[in-house]
Amino acid sequence: MSSSFKLDFEPHSNCRVGMKISGRLAYEFDSKNGSQIAAKILRASAEAFIQSGKSSPDFTKQWTEWGVAPTTALMLGPGPSQMPDMVSLLLQYGDTVLAVPIEKSRLRLLGEAMVALSAEGEAN
């Protein structure tokens, strides 16, 4: 029995995603729910990593392979968080929004790093 991961979309905001087993796709959802699917997958990945007991690699210092989301429909900005002492980095793709909570105490560090990155290559 062969299986593969497949993601398809149709006109009018319908998406199909899942494991394709014996030619049948497992799950279909409206595109506005895409961030809920992504959040569940990311949450499960994080929990599996925590339970593995491995130490966290520092991806800012060591290259690794990661998924890249397209920027064609991306809107990016700050927003409120449902968690206390947090703000959210909002990633909007079309009609779905993924919120990444960030501790308010770490927000300045993130902002400074982004400013430094944006200044790289500029003439002094």
C-alpha cells in the first residue's frame, strides 16, 4: 500500500490536505481554516520534540533545512495575544491568520534583531 502527502486547492477557497492512501485523500477544509491546521501540526511537532528529551538546536547559528511559506499573499504584523504577558506576530496568508505568541520581555530583542538584519548591506 503506497501513501504520500498531498495538498491541493480548488477555486472558491476549498483545500484538501492529508495522507493519500490508495488514491484517496484524507481531509478537506476551507482555506480560512488553514492556520488552525498549521497550528495543530506545529503544536504536535513541538510536543514530540519536548518529549524526545533532545536539546534545542540554535538555528540562528547552525544551518538546517526548514519549510518556506510563500510571501505572495503574506501580511505580517504585530497583534494582540490570548495569552497574558504576550503579544502576537501575525502571519496572514489570504483569508487565514497564524498567530505566533511572543513574550513581551523578548519583543525588544526580536525588534532589534530585525532592525539589524534590515540594515545589513546598507552603506555606513
